[in-house]
Amino acid sequence: MALTAPGGACQVRLMPLSWIPNALTLARCGFAVLILYATAKAGAVNAAALATSDPDDFARLAGLEQLWRQFTLLAFVAGAFTDFSDGWLARRLNAQSRFGVWLDPIADKLLVGAALIALCIAIGGWLIIVPAVAIITRDVGMTIFRATPRGRSAVDVSGLAKWKTAVEMIAITGLLLPQALAPMARDASGSEPGLGLVVYGFAALLWIAAALSLITAVSYVRASRAP
């Protein structure tokens, strides 16, 4: 916005930037919705591909599914970037707010939960579903716990919780990446492809993230009982 000073000189007043961190946190919630939408679209295309007997139609639908899988990966990576940048900007701009403190952990859990649901739908199997259910259950429980007076006074981001978040992000990205690179989540016969050693490694990281989630949850509850 341009303003005129009393002496006639033109001055420029910059709009306050304190709204950016909260906007990024809200954007993370939007990315979670986009992940679920893209997953649903990819599943519908996959089902249509398996129902067709035309090789050309199958190839077209396979490519379309891959695009939706790539969109899912990009939405998650973008959401993970906002997880880092909103806190950093809030500190740099001195723009911490009660709204941001309340919404930030919810946005994190929405993003991770949406990505885990996407993995359960696309890959399935106990190797993915068990740790995904453990993480989502823990996150829902901790969100409820934070809403209680005891939880609000005791819960704080610990170093172990930050490691848990980092391991979650790496594991989920690693599990989404092969789907974005492969043309189909299932082949023309409808059989599941092999996960491969690399994907098994990222699945192991997901189990580690689930274990860290449960450990941090227990530590939070114990901290709430401390005098």
C-alpha cells in the first residue's frame, strides 16, 4: 500500500506478514483433504482399468492412475514442507498465536492420518495397516487428551516427538514414492505387486514411528500426573 508522507514523499507500508504461519497451517489441512481425494480418484481409475479388456484403454487408465498417485505424493510433500516452514516463520516473524498453537498439531495429525489412510487403501496388508492404525489411534487419543485441562498444562513438544514426526514423514514419503513411479498399483490380472526390499525398509520405519508414537503418548500421560 502506497502512502504519501507530509513532505510529499511517497512511502510504502508493507502489509504485516504475521498471518503467513497460520495460513500455512490451514493449507496443511487442505493438503490432507487433497490426499484423500486423489486416493479416491486413483482407486476408481484402478477399478476401471481392471474391468476393461482393451489393452489401449488399460494403458490409458494406468497412466491416469499414476498421475493421481503422483498428485498424492506431491500433496503430502507440500504439506510436510508447511509443517516445517510455519513454525520457522512464526519464530522469525514473532507471530506465535494461540490459534496457531492449537491448530498446528491438529493439522499435523490430519496430514499424517490422510496419508496413512491412502497407504492402507493403496497397499493394504498387515505390514502397513497395523502401524497405521496404531499411529492414527494414538493421534486421536492425544488430540482428545490435549483438550482436557490436565493435557493442556502437561503436553509439550519433546525431542522424541520431533524424531517421531520426522520418521513418520520419511516413512510415508518412501511408501508413496513407488506408487507414483509405477504405472499401476495392481497389474492387469488384479494381483498385488511385490513391495520390494526398499519399500519393506520404509515399512519398517513406519513401525518405528508407531512405536515412538506410543512411547511419547505414555510420556505425555505420565507428565500430566506429575505434581
